[in-house]
Amino acid sequence: MHSLYDFIVKPVDDHRYNNKKEIAGVQFVTNTSLESFKNVNRQGVVIAVPKAFDTPIKPGDIVIIHHNVFRRFYDVRGKEKNSRSYMFDGMYAVSLDQIYAYQPLSTTDWQTFNDYCFVQPVKSTDESSTSKEKELHGILRYTNKKLNIEKGETVCFTPDSEFEFVFNDMLLYCMKLNNIVLSYGIREGDEEYNPSWTR
């Protein structure tokens, strides 16, 4: 099978949603709503790569993708439908701008893709704040070759630029490189914010 302009992807473990958790040997369904994007599986296995583009991603690699790729929804008549990415036999067409990171088959390390990077929020030290995380600040966890900032540096990013992801049991914000506006370097006092529901 060959694709011209899109990646052909299947959900990891053939699960479109990550809405089950096992606690003390009992399996619980945490969400039954199709409308919620938070429980949509965002990891896929690459079946075919586009022939029109030269990318480092190869068949068999795992990719982090947009939350609407595997998502189902109800149309205006109340009929349940697949996303427009769905093709057939559980395969989906994914464009280049819907892929944020990839994990090559030969390694367990994640690599960012295109102009994206991943930042982990840091805990707030403001006692009067109701938020547990420091607003617009985070630790760079997955950097990009185009970004001249090292992994582990504390950065500041623009408002409303982050997309929430959970992988490797970490809450991470995906954002474009130009949304990072400031680097503080590696700061010992910054503690990562990682809520228990991510594990």
C-alpha cells in the first residue's frame, strides 16, 4: 500500500479511546461520551508514509497525532459517524500537520516533528493562587532541532498556545516553536506538575 500525500495510520492496540483504567484488579470505564476529546487515543502506528514528502517517519513507527483523527461524533441528525480521516479497515489518513511527534521502531525515545515541541507544566509556588501549576511556564521535555533550547530548561510560552497530551505518564503541552518566548535555562527550584490521573 502506498499513500501520496498522507500518512496511513491505525490506532495503537486498535483502541480509538483510552477510557479504561484498572484499579486493584478491577477495570473501570472512565468516560462513555464520544464528544469528549480528552479520552481519545492520540497514538497511532504508521502503516504507510506519503510518497510526495521525504520524512524521517517510517512504517511501524508510533506517532502522536491530533485528537480528532480517531474521534467519533454525532452529526446534526444524531447519527454516530467516524472522523473525516477514516478510510476503511480501521485505517486513517493523517496529514503532515496532524503529527506532533514520533517514536522510531528501533528506540523508545520520542522525536518531535515539524515545528512542534512538548513542555511539562511546573508547580505554582504562589500560595494565594487557586491553580496548582504556574501559568505559562513549563520545563521543555521534548525539544526540536530548530529550537536552540536544551531539554530540561524552564521556558515561558504565549497564552492559549498549548494542547494537552498525556504520554510516558506525563502531562505535557504540545505547542509550536514560535509560541516559546523566553528561556530561563535549567532552574533547580522548578518542580514539575504531574497530576496523579496521568498515571
